[in-house]
Amino acid sequence: MARTSVMPDLETEPIPLWGTGPDYDDIFRMSLMELKREGRYRVFQEHRRLVGEFPLSVAVSDKGERTVTVWCSNDYLNMGQHAEVRAAMKYAVDTFGAGAGGTRNISGNHSPIVALERELAALHGKEAALVFGCGYLANLATLATLGQLLPDCVIVSDELNHASMIQGIRASRAEKRVFMHNDLLHLEEILRSIPKSRCKVVAFESVYSMDGDIAPISDIVEICERYGAMAYLDEVHAVGMYGATGAGVAERDGIGSRVGLVQGTLAKAFGVIGGYIAGSAVMVDAIRSHANGFIFTSALPPPVAEAALASVRHLRVSESERAALHANVRKLRTLLREARIPFLDGPSHIVPVMVGDPVKCKAVSDLLIERHAIYVQPINYPTVPRGTERLRITTSPAHTDAMAEALVAALCECWRDLQLPLSGNGV
Ligand code: PLP
């Protein structure tokens, strides 16, 4: 029997993609229009990093290609291009192959990742460590699991904590209390109001990556001890960068052993990819055994683990990268201060140059790359609060004095052309 087709004639009739239901694309289009109207639609700058050329990179756009100086990389120490790191990755790819072949439980527990976890535990002076696909996942999965495993738990969170911690706390469904940023009195007030018998986790960061300030870790840990709370410290922007062996600010301040759980990334100063936690053997075993974000995902590939291992090992014994970076940060701050470019004058390696308007912030970034071959990505809401849009500037051991002078001269020109206010002493 011949069948009658209900399909439209493809030659003549346009097919409505969504049939007669809502116009989904239109909804997405409207959401994007809103971002564009607010001036915070994100445009990614394509560029080609070149080994040996850092911080120079080849920016790629419709207009063609040109070499630019990158001033916003999180590969703070250029370990992503380090000879030992590249050699380790090449060795592993030729020895073990490209992929892990499974989750950690099902055939993915390869030797480089086991060695990496041992190294990370040793770095932080902890009994054990656990590697995740990235730092975001390490926070999300661990906090979600802690809040589920610890009975009647309250998670007390710094108001400026990273989105990954906020999502983890939300996913845990534990009670959440928020303390004002780095405010010890407020933290103590909250902890005092929670019955002693309840489990409490205090989640905070060492280096806050958008403002560049550093938490009073030692005071926070002391308060945690007084109220029987576990300190959960995100050292994502500090590992590799601070402390005698690059274990972070807690190591620098001599209190690493009193931090219950430390979380870090392998993607910033260590220059590769991956996230981790380190803590007591039993806690790490519990997270390993219960965290969905660890159990139900494939392990990092052996070349990645091997490269990260080489990077961690190198930075545990080499101080020269850290010393050169911090010297360059000091020089950059001095130049900005002299030029009266407004910036947050903090204690870390992050230098936020404040613009305070999304459209102008993007305009400065555009001028920098178009006129001066300088690449700094504008940072806007929701990464930072509205009205505090900024250029988050990061230097490295490889940025020269001439590059820093060129950056500051270019910023001065942008400030003049866009009629932005200059400041006295930082913001
Ligand atoms: N924690 C903080 C404070 C971060 O700033 C970031 C990322 O920028 C993360 C965690 C996530 O780390 P990763 O990039 O390894 O996913």
C-alpha cells in the first residue's frame, strides 16, 4: 500500500525547527541581546600560544594575525611551556597513550595519576590527595559530598567564594551561612551561634582571584579550631606561587598542617589541567568513595597527569620562577602607581586595574589590542559585581621591564582617550 508523506516538501517549504512549540532559538537570542545591551557579552580572543615566545602570542581575528603581548594569563609561571613539563607529557603519550581508558574505578587508575596524588599529598604535608578533572569539579564534588556526609552540617562560606564552591554548597543541600569577606568578627559571630554539637565547615580561599587580596588564613584557622569547625581552603591561585615549596599561602604562613582540607588546581601556576584536594586519608577516602563528580567521570589522561607531576616536582624545588614573578609584580605596581592608573593595590600577584563600567572596560581592552598589540581580557558581571568591571592583569617571570612600560603607557593613552578618571594611590 502506498504511504502518504506528512513531511514538508524540502524544496519549497521551510521547516520550523521546533514544530509548533515555543521558538527556543528566539528565547536564546533574547538572552544574548540582553547581555549585549548591558555591554557584557563575552567575546573570546582566539590566539596561538607559541612555545618559547611567552608572553607573546599570535592573536587571530577576522582582520588577520598579529603578535600580541598577553597580560591576563593564569599560566602564572609559564609552566605550560616548561621543557620538563613538555618532555613529561611527550614521554607519557608515547609510553601510555593518549587517554585514561575509563573512570578511576573502571580501568582508569593509571600509574601517573597515582604518582601525582602521592606528590600532591606530600606537597601539602597531608596523608592523601585526590585528583579531579579540574579545580571547579574538585570544589563542586567535594563540598557537595562533605555537606551530605557530615550529619546536620552547616557550611560557612566567605561571601566572595568562587562559583564552584557556591555550587558545591548548594548541591550538598546543607545549611549555608555566609560571612562578610575576610571578616573575622562576622565569621566568629556565625560560628558562635551554631550549636557546638553540629558539624561545621568553613569554606574560603587564600588568594581571591578578582581582587587579589589574601585571606587571614591563620586567624580563620584559629577561629575554626575554637569552634570545632573544619577549615576548607581553596588555594587555586596560590599553589605553585607561595610558600617555600609552592604549597600555597598556608605553607607560607606556616599553618598548612592546621588546614583540614586544601583544594587546588593544576591549571594555573602548574600550567596544565586538573584539580585536587588533599587532607586526612580517611576524609580523602570518603570523598573518593562518595563524590559523584569523582566517581562518574573518566580519569585525567596519563600525559596530563605526568606533565602536572613534572610541574609540581619542579616548583617544589625551584624558587627562581616565584622570585622573578613577584619581582615583576612589584615593578608593575610601581609603574601603575606612578602613572595614576587606578588599581587594587593588594598583597598578591594579581593586579586588578579598575574601570567600573562594562562598556568602557571592553573599550579599553579593544584599544589595547588594536592600537598597542596588548591582550588583556575585560572582566565583567557575574565574575565581578556590576560597577566594578576591570582589567585583571597578571604578569609572569617572562614579562620584561620594556613590556611593563609599554603596557602602562598604553593604559595611560586609553585613560586619556576614553576620559577615564585617574587615581591618587591605587583605588
Ligand atoms: N577556585 C577558584 C578560586 C578559581 O578562581 C577557579 C578558576 O578560576 C577554580 C576554583 C576552578 O579551577 P579550574 O580552572 O582548575 O577549574
